[in-house]
Amino acid sequence: MSSHLPFNTTMISHLFTPLPPDGADDATPGFLLLLQGSSLLLRAGTAQELFSDETVPANIRPHGGLIRIGLWQGKPLRAARIPSDVPVPDGCEALPFQGPDFTLDNTLATIAGRGAQILHWERRSRFCSHCGSAVARIPGGWGKRCPACGEDHFPHIHPCIIVLVRRGDKLLLIRNAAWSVGRFSLVAGFLDFGESLEECVQREVREEAAIEIANIRYVGSQCWPFPSQVMVGFLADYAGGEVKADGVEVAEADWFPEDDLPMSPGGKRSIARWILETYGGKS
Ligand SMILES: [Zn+2]
């Protein structure tokens, strides 16, 4: 099931209870989700363990700026960003939660991603984008309200489609111009104004590979907190045209035999890999 992909809530629902940020925080000792760049700071020498108020080294203990995002194993979990120029002290290791080959386990990667997404929103939502005044929190959630002009602002989560297109026993893969030679993945892209998700799938396949598709069906989705997307996965069947890369955004586009696929750039925890493994096998 796609809900079991890393970064989706199901991955941590046995450990984590989300809480609204404005609830009373009685300063009960708890765990610290300390992020530095795209890494999570953990106790070195443990089996990947979050710092607690008792175990955090003094030189990375944040002074203010901690936001309680919920409960972790029943105790308050507070998140903060550590500036990138703060050296990682002894007793601490920084493990990436982003990238194709990270070693952090799925639960910690998921909570790190959630923390990163929340901190990104908090950092970007301090002022009203309509009039520039400082905003206040709307009780009970992560939204903000502008006291000057009354505008409400809610977390920005950007939908992206990703689609596996099949033609008999061949699959459509593309190489983004920014990827190294030999790495391919599925057609993907951001939802545009006025589009349904299916229309977005159709347009992206047209733009990236110049073909028409039919029989578009939803298969699952994944939170992608880099910084704040939701990847919405689809399957589709080839319906016409000749595959051709646009040569700008997409360097190569082609059909590949389902039993002989090239390297995928998304990493083993991405929905791209999940779709290929779940639906890319023998037709
Ligand atoms: Zn305003």
C-alpha cells in the first residue's frame, strides 16, 4: 500500500501523535527533533535515537525557537533547525533524511520530514503575503491570520503527479536534463491552474514525451517534504504519437523493456520506485 511509504503518516502513527502548535506546552521534558540542513541530529552510538531534553549536548540545545509538533512515544516532541555553521559535537551524528541512499530508518526519516515541512512553513509564514504585517496563529492548527487585513493563510502543500505509462511490455521513462546520464524516472510535474489531476497527467506526458495516453488511474500518493509536496501516483496506457524529449527540461525519453530498466534516481523510498516495483512488472 502506498500509505506505508516513508514520509506518510502511517509510517509513524504507532509512535507519533500530532498536536496543534498552540496547545498549552507545560515544558514537560521530551524529545528533540533537531534538523541541520537535510540531516537529523541523533545520539551517536545508539540504534538511531532522538535526543531528549536530558541527553542533548549543551552546544546544540536550541535557545528558543523550539516548536512542539506532537508527542513521540507519549512525550512532547519539539522541533528546531540548527544553523548549518554549528559544528556537530562529539556524541552526535547527523544522518540525512533526503537523497537516494540515506541510511536513517523509515520512522525517523518520516518524523524528520514532517518536522522539516512544519519548520519550513513556520519560517515562510511569519508575515502576511497580502499586506506585509506580522501574522498570528489561528487557534487549533497551523494556519495564520493577519490582524491588519484579516487575510487567512494555510500551509502550502503542492500537488505533483507522477505517472507510469505502459505500452505492451514497455514502460515510458524520461531523463530530466538535470540528472546524470543513465538515470531515468517516471514522468512527473506540478499541478497547474485550472487542472484536474488527470489533466495534469495528460499535459505532463505530452510536454515531457510528446505522446497521448488513455485509461489514467490513481494508484497512491506520498508526502514529499522537500520542501512541501504531495506526489500523486498514476498509471496510464499509451494511446498515440511518437516519443520525443523536449530537449530542454527532458534530455531523453524512451520506452524500456519492463524486465530491463535503467537506473532510477528517486531512491528506494520514493513513490517512483514503489510504482515501478508494484506495477512495472510483467504485464
Ligand atoms: Zn495582511
